[in-house]
Amino acid sequence: MNSKRNKFIVFLACGILLMVLPFLLQPFGNSWVRIIDMVLLYIMLALGLNIVVGYAGLLDLGYVAFFAVGAYVFGLLASPHLLSQFANLASAFPDGVHYNIWVVLAIAAFIAGVAGMLLGAPTLKLRGDYLAIVTLGFGEIVRIFLLNLDRPINITNGPKGLMRIDDVSLFGVDFGRPLDLGFVTIESVSLYYYLFLLMVIMTIFICYRIENSRIGRAWMAIREDEIAAKAMGLNTRNLKLMAFGMGASFGGISGVLFAAFQGFVSPESFSLMESIMIVAMVVLGGLGHIPGVILGAILLAGLPEVLRHAAGPLTQLTDGRLAPEILRQLLIALAMIVIMILRPKGLWPAPEHGKSLVKKD
């Protein structure tokens, strides 16, 4: 009884802290709230990749491609770019294309899910390093495709990216402007914070339901031993495709929120380094363990900004020979190496399943 009460108190305290966090950070500037917003986005991305890597055991190094798909879907449906390129669309939508955010989220999740299954279909018989190389290539293909799809018909605007993307508007509230409640003013970055927090909570709930479902346990069986899982009658082909598709859907949803938050997207935001960082969040936190994945995402998404303050003095010590960006990446790499040596299963690994067959004295 006391343990349940203590858990309730902890959850209540965490909930209150999350609700007031933007107001605590606001006096220090909007930049800190923006950092928390990006951390929430990376938590969603890491949880989506955890379905593929953590549950099903499929190493995906091209996950950022689905992030890009979602961002460009919203960018094309919520910016004047398509109307400026196609006269027929401009005449059909004289007031511009302004789809509701929930409609775009559903469209992006569907398109990204289909793209995930298209990636998974030719890789079903690949494992380990070979699967990683194929998915890595897929991620780069999507980025280069977006980079060059500005001719002969300009669809993605190439390296210039898509600009003037609409802000989110919910229940008559424009998230691009501060909301004045009379007794308090909520800044735009704080409005996005609450939207992202809601989406993260929904993602965590869905992931927990998946983990404890029959499909989730089937994925874990494939991760542990695919041959044994197939011998037990599991359709490993369909289950793998489902893992790729469902994980990609979360990436597409995150991309929509990223495009709405930034108001601009370009292919440079979806480089290979982004995919590697998302994989590192899952591995560093703990494969297949939701709290661990969240912890890994918080550390790796927030650590570069924290290290920004440490990189400045170190740059001065080297008389400017090393740029702050290089030092930050070096410090992150060293921290990851130390953590993985000390905690090879991750900072917060999943508890061991099953009971020991050895009787205790």
C-alpha cells in the first residue's frame, strides 16, 4: 500500500514539475524552453526507433528518413510553395493549403509507415551489419532525393528548403503567437512545449501497450532468436514489416511537429549524423526499456547545449585551434565511450525476464 502511495506521489510531483517547467525556464530566456522542446521531439523519435531496434532487434540506421518524410509532408501541405509551382493547385485553393494539424499527422503517419514497410520488404532476410548498411543507404537516398527534387519540377525546393510553413493552430489558438490569459502570458515556445508533451505522453502510453501486447512479445521473441520464433509458428516476415511500419509512423509524426515548430525544413536537417544520434539514444539508455530510452534521449539531446558552456573555455585554452562545435562532439563521444564501458547494457537497462531455475537456499 505504501509503495503505491509513494509511486502516486512521485508521479504527481513529476506531473506538476512538467506543467510548470516552461515558467521556471522562461526567466532565463526562450532558448532554454526551445531546448526542452527539441528534447521532447527526440524522445518521440527515440521511442519510435525503439520499436524497431529495441523490440524487434532490427538495426535501422536510416530512421531519420521517416523524420524527413513527415517534415516535408507538413511543409508541402502548410506552405505556399506548391501553389507557387502549380497553377491548378493555386486556382483550387485560392486561400492557400492549410490543413488541420491532426489531419496532417494522420497523413504523415500513413505515408511514413508505408515508406517503412517499403524499406523493410527487401531487407527481411538481412541481419546485423548488412541490415545496417542497407538502412543507412536508404536514409541517404531520401536525403539526396529531397536535395535534388527541385528540377525539372520544383517540388522540394532543393537545398533552399521549404519556408513560411504555417504555425500550429488548435481550438482557435495560434501557437506562433504568445497567448495572453490575463494573469499570465504563455510564450509561443511554451505552447509548443505543451503540445509536444501531450504527444510524448501519448507515445509512451502506446509503447507500453505495445510492449505488453502479443505483438510486442512476438517482436521480442524475434529479437532473441528468430529461428526459434519461426519454429514456434510466428510469421516473422509480417511481424518485421509491422515493426518497420509502426516505428516509421512515429518518425513521420515527429517530423510534422518539427516542421511546424521550426517553420522551415531543408535536407540538411536530416543527415546521417541525426540517425546515428537517435540510435545512440536507444542504445545508451537501454534497448527495449522505455524509461531508459527516454533517459538516453534527454541526455544526448540536451547534453550538446549544456556542453556549449564548457566548450567556450576549452577553446580559449587551445588558443582557438579547436572550434567549440568540434569540442562538443569530442566531449559527447568521450562521455558515450565511458558510459558504454561502465554500463554495457545501457544506463537504465530492461529488467531480466523470467525466473531462475536454480533454487535459492
